[in-house]
Amino acid sequence: MNKVVIVSAPSGAGKTTLVKYVLSAFPQMEFSVSATSRTPRPNEQHAKDYYFISMDEFKKKIANNEFVEYEEVYPGCFYGTLKAELQRIWDKGKMVLFDVDVKGGINLKKIFGKQSISIFISPPNLEVLEQRLKNRGTETPETLKTRIEKASYEMTFSSQFDYVLINDVLEKAKNEIYQIIYNWLSKN
Ligand code: ADP
Ligand code: 5GP
């Protein structure tokens, strides 16, 4: 059975940080590179962080039924998992690790069921979340506001995940996510 690990969180909760850690701790896993219509951040690479494509191309792929799931995560910004991406990873005999928004995580859990484990990363509170996003230095005042508003809404969906992990002290959160995945792999 092709196993998948789904990690979701409000933006700024520390998902990327924890996903990178999981990938280093479990070499049998590979990150599912999503397609997105948003522009790359200075440190991001095409085909590593995302497949950066135009909105036109994204829409063509929707019409061609090339996505497992996709969402307009922020107004005008589409993100989605391509079927071809999953096949690419499974062909290598590896497990897929998803880093998707909360709606996407819930959808993927419905699609993959027992084949999957879903983990919701929660910030200790919204003030900390805002501070982390500010420190990251990637947001304008407008995108910061959108992300914080969206985060408080997304937090209400945490109970639909198999596990909720509060990312307070990073080292502790790393140990917890390791144990959750390790235990699941041992049982499945
Ligand atoms: P996400 O992928 O969920 O948007 P990131 O992993 O980019 O979040 O984390 C947001 C910011 O918070 C980054 O600058 C990251 O270094 C920092 N960060 C992540 N986890 C912690 C933590 N436990 N304590 C303090 N800062 C953290
Ligand atoms: P960012 O712009 O910060 O990279 O990502 C914004 C949000 O989009 C994050 O919550 C990220 O997890 C989510 N995201 C990335 N790829 C996908 C995807 O393929 N599907 C869905 N539904 N969300 C995604």
C-alpha cells in the first residue's frame, strides 16, 4: 500500500520547518511538490519548493483533470497536487509527504483514508503566529492580515485531523512529530 503523510497548518505555524525535519528524519519519505500560481519567494526553487506555473497553465491542468486536489488558498492564488507528482514519488518506492492547507488536508484524508495519517500543526496562539510571520519577513501588511484571519478560521478544523500538534518549543514539536509518525509506521 502506498502510504501518505498529510501535514496541514495555518500559515506561519511552523509547518515548513517541521516538514523539513520529518524529511531528514525519515529518508523513505519524499515531499510532494505542489503546483502554484503564486510567484516564487527569493529563496524558493522551481520543482523543489513548488512547480511555479502561470494561472493560465493552472486552469488548463484543472480542465484536463490533472490534479488530485487543488484549492484557491488565497484569492487569486491557486495551489494543487498533480497526479503525476504522486506517481513520480511512488515509482521511486517512496512515501508521499504532503504540506497542504487545512481544507486540502481534510480532502486528502478523505481520498487516502487508512493509507494516510493527518497531522494538524497548531501555533500556541494567534499572537505567536503573527509574530512568527512578521519575523519570517515574507508578508506585506495586507498578506499578513489575510493569513491571520484565515488562520483563526482554519484552527476550527483541527479536530478533523488524526493528530493535533502544538508547535511551541521547536525541539519538543520535532520529537512529537517524530513519535507520531514512527508509531504509525510501526503499526501499519
Ligand atoms: P509555515 O510553513 O507553517 O508557514 P514556517 O515553518 O515558515 O511556517 O514558520 C514560520 C516562522 O516561524 C519561520 O520563520 C520559522 O523559522 C519560525 N518558527 C517555526 N517554528 C517555531 C517555533 N517553535 N518557535 C519559534 N519560531 C518558529
Ligand atoms: P505558501 O504560500 O505559504 O507557500 O503556502 C500557502 C498555503 O498553501 C500553505 O498552507 C500550504 O500548505 C498550502 N498549499 C501548498 N500546496 C498545496 C496544495 O497542493 N494543495 C492545497 N490545498 N494547499 C497547498
